Amino acid sequence: MRGKCFLSFLVMLVCLFVQVCSADEYALIKTTQDEIFSQIDTGDYISAESATNKMAADFADNKIIARRVWEIANRYDKVEAYQYAKALSERVAADYPKDKYASYANLLLAKLNVYDLIDVGNYESAYMESCEMMKSFPSHKQTARRLWEIANRLDKFKAYEYSKSLCQKLTANYPKDQYTSYAGLQLAKLEIYELIDAGNYESAEKAITQMMKDFAKQRQLPRRLYEIAHQYEKKGQPTYAAELHGRITEGWPNDEYSSRAAFKYKMTINTIVNENKIYETEAAIEKLAIDYEKNPLLAKKLPKTMLNIAEMCYEKGENSKIEKEYADKLQNLSSELLEKYVVGKTTGSTLTTAYYLLGLKYDKFGEYTKAADAFKKAYKTDPKFKYADYCLFAQGYCYEKLLNKGLVSETEGKPIITIQYSKLLSNYPKSKYAQYAGEWLRDNR
């Protein structure tokens, strides 16, 4: 009896030892894999290949080695090092044929073979091979993902017809897969392309609005909108492109495509605002306004667009390298645009910024009463405006100027200055204008 108990205890110790050793081995494999990932991400494919070969040899009998090697192949695919991804996938399929990750490797291989066809322009064969891939791996958990990647590559190569067909198959056969959402967004984009190509811009704008509602949470939405804007540009429609760039910048400020869109938008506005040819600028703005007003969907965006153009006019007018005559004309144009297209036409931050810009312009041109009124309205529409402290200060300071020039009496001017400076100290004690306001209040008790 004691012998049996001892034998059981010994077996338990051996099992525990094996488990500890296996855990250590798993950890070592994962550490090695992480190092290989780092090499791949920095483009050191030769070192990564050498380290992978060593890892596969050192841990040949470990049951998770097939998975780790496949994950490395997948990493190569992610960074578009397709030659290495393909070679490693072939190795996984050959060396671990009974492991479940052999099917993952074979599916990745099938995708990469389709990529080869796309890269040489054989889109029809690529599409047919994709359909065969769907038949060969009908229930594999990564089939939808690989099909989506192929559809996306077809789109990249402008093989839109085949990309669209593949997306349709994907949404029909894998309705619950997460990549079906990507395919649905792709389909919506391609249908908008068709409307743009046909010159049906009003319908395209309606479709864009619907797409933004249907795929509001889809992380690829900013990218697809950016691509649609590019399609507008290709068709010679900078107005629609600029409006869409503006929506991307406003809606997804932290997305990588937002910075691209912001640059494009600024470039478009920059071409409209020519500091040396004010009449051309005015003509371009008038044409832009007509284009917006013709389309009910774009018309809603006109105040925001005109605000952006007015800001550009004002900023260019501040450039000391520009002749004063042109600088003054640009800044006068800025206020004209704000008064005509923004004030009374919109609300919220657009209106607040418009009043603020009007205040700056009127102040610069010595129209202090109008400037104070504009700053007052800016503060009233949004007390949390980023320049709210300046709006309070500027109201008081404009009345100081009026007082010093004898344009208002002390009885009229000083109470207004006192109220604004007191409010500034109360609401924004840390403002850079607070010290001046405090000193004025002490000197004028």
C-alpha cells in the first residue's frame, strides 16, 4: 500500500515538474516571438527569419509552436512583407499538417496567391480564385477577413467592379462577421463613386449622409469619406471635396485621415484666397457660394465654410509681407463674408467665432463701438469660448480707447469698463489680461 502511495506521489511530482518546465518553455517562446515581431516591425526581415528558424528548431516538439510560427507569418502579412509571409505559411502547412493552424496558413497562402494575380492586373482571375477560396474554407473563422482584405486590395488597384462583387458575396455569406461591416461600408463608398462618376452630385451627397448614419461607429469611415473626397477632386468638383474634407476634420479630429483632410481643406481655401488678386478671390468665393446654395445639403454647410474662408482672409491680411492695400482689402472682405453668410444664418461655435473675428477686424480698423459690440455678442453666445476672457477684456479696452479719444464721456465709458474688467477678474482670475484689468480698476476707484 505504501509502495502505491509513493508511486502516485512520484507521478504527481513528475507531472508538476513537466508543467513547470512547459510554462517556462511557453514563456520563452512568447519572449522570442515578441523579439521577432519587433524585428519585423522595424523592417529587419533577415534577422526575423533567422530567429524564426531557430525558434522552430529549438521548440520543434512544443504543441504551440505551429501557432507561434503562423502568428509570425501573419505579422509579415500585416506589414506587407508578402514574400516572407508566403514562405512561412508554406512552412507551417508543410511542417504541421495536423495542427489547426495549418488551415490558417493555407487560407493566408490562398489570399496571397490572389494578391499575386491582382498585382499583375489579372482581376478576373483574382475574383474567381477568391470565390474558390470561399468554397475551400466555407466555415473558417478567418475566411471573411481574408475576403475583405482581397476586396480592399482590388479597391486599391481601382478594380471597383470586382471589389464590389466580392463585398456583396461577403455580406451575403457572412452576415454576422465583423468584417461584413467593413464590406458594407466599402459597398456604400463604391455606390457613391458611381453617382459621382455619373455627375449626380446631389444624390451622392444624400448617400454620403446616409452612409455616415449607417456606419457612424465604423472606424474606417473617415478613410472612406476621404477617398470619396478624392473622387470628387478627380471629377473636377473641389467644392464638394472641400466640404467633405471639412466634415472629416470636424467629425474625427484624432483620426489619421483628419490631418490629411485638414491639409487638403486648407489647400482648397488657400487657392480661393489670393492676397495679390482680390478680385479673383471675390469671384472664386461668389462661385463657391452659388455652388453651395444650389444644393440643399451643401447650403447648410455654407456658413461654416465661409467662416473658414473669412479666417483665412483675416490671417493673410495679418501677414506683414503683404502690401497694406491688399491686407486691408482681405480683412474687409473677411468681415463682409461674416456679415453676409454667417451672422444671422447659423448658431453655436460658428457664430461665436464669427463675432470674435468681427471684433478683431473692427478693433484693428478703429471702429471701437462696433468691435465692443461684436466681442460682447461672442461672449454672450458662448461664455466658455476659448477666447472668452479676451472678449471680456476687449469690450472694456475698446471703451478705454473711445474714452481716450474723447468719443465717449467718462460717465458713459467708465461704468462699462468697470463692469467688463470686474467680470474678467471674477470669471478668469488667471487670465493674462487680469493684471492689466486689476491695475485699471485700482487706479480708477
